Amino acid sequence: MTTTAYKKAGSNEWETQVSKARSIPIKDMCERLGIELMQSSPDKQGESLYGVCPMCSGHAPSFHISPQSANGRGLFYCRDCGSGGDALSLLMQVQKKSFPEVVRELGDAQS
């Protein structure tokens, strides 16, 4: 196999791993990380869940997730430390790992 063909094959494999990692719902990632969530009253935007942020030292439920955002995968935001994003960025921030590290970790776990 030529170097170009190998890179192309590896790229497709990497893209598949990234796609699988990005498809993990935020609620599942919170469960995986042991983040306890409380449900609030349903509002116009749908279900909202709150908990204590795993990235900052606050003790109040400033960590908010919207499970229906981002095509049903969900997003998070912390009012105290300002962190936010999807399930993959949550894992990166909590574990203090890079994007490639968490994609490989999730790919290995799903295999």
C-alpha cells in the first residue's frame, strides 16, 4: 500500500472514530463521569438538567445541560466558570485531555 493510500485509509478510520465520539449524548457522558443531575421544571425549550460543575469549585448547581440541543446530543454550560460545549468537550475538560486522546479512549471503549 502506498503512503498516500495508507493515510487515506487511516483518515477514514479516524473520521469514523470522531463521528462515534461526537454522537454520545450529553446525559450519557454525565453518567459516565459521575455527574449527578437534577431535573428542573420543563420550560419552553424542553428539558433542562442541573448539577454541580465538575470543573469548578462551586457547590451550587450552576452546571446546566440541555439534552435536546445540538441535534439531540445535548450541550452543557456552567454559570460559575463559563465552561461549555458538547459531551466530547466535557470529557476533555474534566479529564484534562486533548481531543485525540479522548477520541481514542472513547473508540477503544466502544470497540
